[in-house]
Amino acid sequence: MTQQPGVQQVNGMHPLVTTGVNRFLLPVSECECTLSTLLDELQPDQWPVEAGNRAIRCTGVALNVAAGLLGACVPGTGARIIALLGGPCTEGPGVIVSKDLSEPVRSHKDLDKDAAPHFQKAVKFYDGLAKQLVSQGHVLDVFASALDQDSFKRIFEGGEHSLGLSFNGTFEINCSKDIKVQGVIGPCTSLEKKGALCADTIVGQGNTTAWKMCGLDRNTSLTVFFDVSPSERSGQPGHQNPDLYIQFVTSYQHPEGQMRIRATTVSRKWVDGSTNTEELVEGFDQETAAVVLARYISLKMEIEEEFDATRWLDRSLIRLCSRFGDYRKDDPSSFSLHSNFSLFPQFMFNLRRSQFVQVFNNSPDETAYFRMLLNRESITNSVAMIQPSLISFSFDSPPSPVFLDVASIAVDRILLLDAYFSVVIFHGMTIAQWRNMCYQNQPEHQQFAQLLQAPQEEAQVIINGRFPVPRLVVCDQHGSQARFLLAKLNPSATYNSAHDVPPGSDIIFTDDVSFQVFCEHLQRLAVQS
């Protein structure tokens, strides 16, 4: 193969231009010693930050330079930029807040009132940077003010602990002529491949049947929205239940350098929902449906200023229960749901209370982070974000799941909450007192020591299998950190019903309705004539 002067082939992939580039980018094997020396010799900044000011950070310039270097060196070949940020950008393009500490970082309220002076310019700059990286096929990883190093280290792990980080992927859909593609929600960008399969209604990244995925891993999932057009098949006599086909084609660059293609073809039968609801019920996946709704309302909350997510969820749930519930008209006590729908109201109740809908306690950056992971993680992980799991540890029984309810709290019990972004180990009051008295260190109380250790080991298993690494919170009943658990529990006992609470239990100081009250209202509205 003829090769241009100053051009080097790398693993048979895109050529690496070496003229002048080696001043900036080198293989680790050639620069590891120099890099280690530079890190060891780093000195504190000679220009200290003035009192009342933020540090000067030119994050936008640094990212722009990094993207330009990769674009000049390896365009079209998988690469990553890792940005380790200690605070917001305060200087140059991409600035989000001024250096003066008297100006707070923008909040959700500021964005709603258009009172964030740097917001529009910053969005324009980072959108342009994102488009450049997409066109180059490169990934930007941001570690913002991370207090731990575990997530960062996991990027470089290999073998069975590898994250399976892949690069420069494309995702394409082919389907039957009766199906139109509305769009995709997830970590992808439209390649603007328009055609007859594109629907008029657009959801997320739409008006295309192909998308770019610069970075993907083993857990990456996308939500695809389809529009069913019955016109073609309705005019075919003798074909009451024809087949439909959907094909997903994913191509990507494996971490080892090879280009791989995975094609998945699905064949199903059409179901007439107006006359045959049994097949629809049998095929309903309530966990997947909950995740799809969570991603959909997160998108609508970002693009529609007046969108009321709580009301929209309530109306959607009422319509579903009215359609698929089993009941007598105007008799709420007769209402019941098929087992394939039985958990769905509970998912919607917790989704209404989640950080995806109730954003007032979080910054815009935290909300963006939560929604970004919701839109890309697997169904199992996404369900944990919506409805955390709760496991009880006690002397009387082996570890077992319990209801996500304040009634599950007991003085002689340890609870383990997995809320995906955080893992909480909650000690009942008696357990905490025994621990503080160091009973676990006494030979005659080995069973108590094992009880304390069991949730720690289970929490470590959860943390080791998750990326980014969740926050671990260890707290006691009535302690300040107990709020991390109480905020996720169903408030079946509040300050209004404290007189009904058994000894050793807990209450939640809130005016939110409990799941029982929520279901009573749902049943009453679903059975109305």
C-alpha cells in the first residue's frame, strides 16, 4: 500500500498524521515516564485566587483544543477526551458563571425565568463542540468535582472487570412498510438518513433511520419510538394477522481495534388492540414501560416549558387502568389489574416523586446527569433509579426484600437501599446503640458482628458492578443522614398519623400522599362511567 510521507497506519485503521503531532500526542509507552515526572513536579499555582473570587478555569478553551488535536490526528477513529474538572468554567468561551462569588451558579428557577446571563452563549458553544466531536467520532468524558477516584480508575480496567467501552458506533433501523420510525431517546445523534420509514411525528432524535453513537458500553440501551400505520394491511383480505419485521443494525469499533457489526431481526404478529386485548396484556413488560415513560417525560420536561409531568403521568395511568383493568362501572372496590400490570401503578407513584420529575432539590447540572444516565442505562439499572430496592437484615430472618415503605423501619433491623445513584445502609436505633457500645468486638456477640457485616458486603457487590460508582451512605435511625433513606420511602406514616405508629417505627414529615391514598384515587377515577 502506498503511504504518504509523515503518515503512519495504526492497527489498520485511520492513518495517524505524525508531522508535528508528536509534539502533543504520543502512545503511553513513549511518554509515561515524562508524564509521571511532570505530575510529580507539579507546584501550587503562583497566582492565588483572590478572596471573594472563583478560580480562573478556561475549560471551554481546553476542550476545544483537545477536540481540535484529535480531529487533526485521528478523525473517524475511536478516541476519548477525559476532562477532570474541579469547578465551573469562569473564563473564555463556555463560561457558565463569573469569577465573582457573589454571583451564584444558575439554578432551575434562573433558567425558567431566563435569568442566567451566560446560559445561552454556553449552550451555543458546547452544542458546537458536541457536533464537532460527533463528526469526528470521538467521546468526551467529564469527571466534575468527583470526590472519589473509583469511577475514573474503572475506565482503564481490562478483563472481566472491563466496562466494554466501544467507540465510533452507528445504529440503523430497517422495518416493515407499515411501521414508521418516530425517533430515538438515548446517547446518539441523528445522521439525517431520511426516507419512507421516517414518521411525521418526531420524538427525540427523529426524521432519520440512522444514528451516530460515539461511545457505547455493555449496558447502553436506546428507546425507539414507532408509528404504526394500519392503512396497508387493512386492505389485505385473508391476512388478518400478518407478520411485521424490525431489524436493528449496530456497528462499532471494539476496544481492541476491530470494527464489528451486530444485527438483530425481530418478527412479530400484528395484534388488533381494539378486539384482542389478551395478547396485548400477555406481552406487556411493565418495567420496560416504566422506563420508556420516564425517558419520555424527561425529554418533554427539557423541551416544553409548560409541560406538567405529574399531571401527564396521572392521566396516562388512569387511561391505562380504564382500558386494561377488570372492574364494574362506578365500583372502585371491584377494581383489579392483571399481574403483568400490577406493579405499574407503583412505578408511576415513585416516578412522580423521583429526581427526574421533582427537580427543585437539585441543580441543573445534577438533573442533567440523572437524566443522561436514565437515558442510556439498561432496564434493570433504570428501574432502580425510578423505584429503589430495599433489603432487610435482622436476627430473625435471612436477608429479604421489604416494601419501600416507612413501615419497614424497625429498631432491630438494618436496611439496605439501592437507589442506583446512592447506596444507603440504615441502622435501626437499637442496632446503632449496640454498635456504638462495641458489642460486635466481643466474642460472645459474633452473630451481631456478622449482622453488621452482611449489608456492607452486599453494598460492596452493588458498588463494584456499577459505573459510575454510586455514593455510599451509612446512617442511623433519627440521624441527619437518614434523610437519604426517608426521601425514597412511601410516607404511609406522617406527622398527621403519628398516633397510629407502633413503637420503634418512624414517621416522615411530609404532606405528600401515600401510595395507598394514590391507589384509592386511581381506582375511583379509572372506574368512572
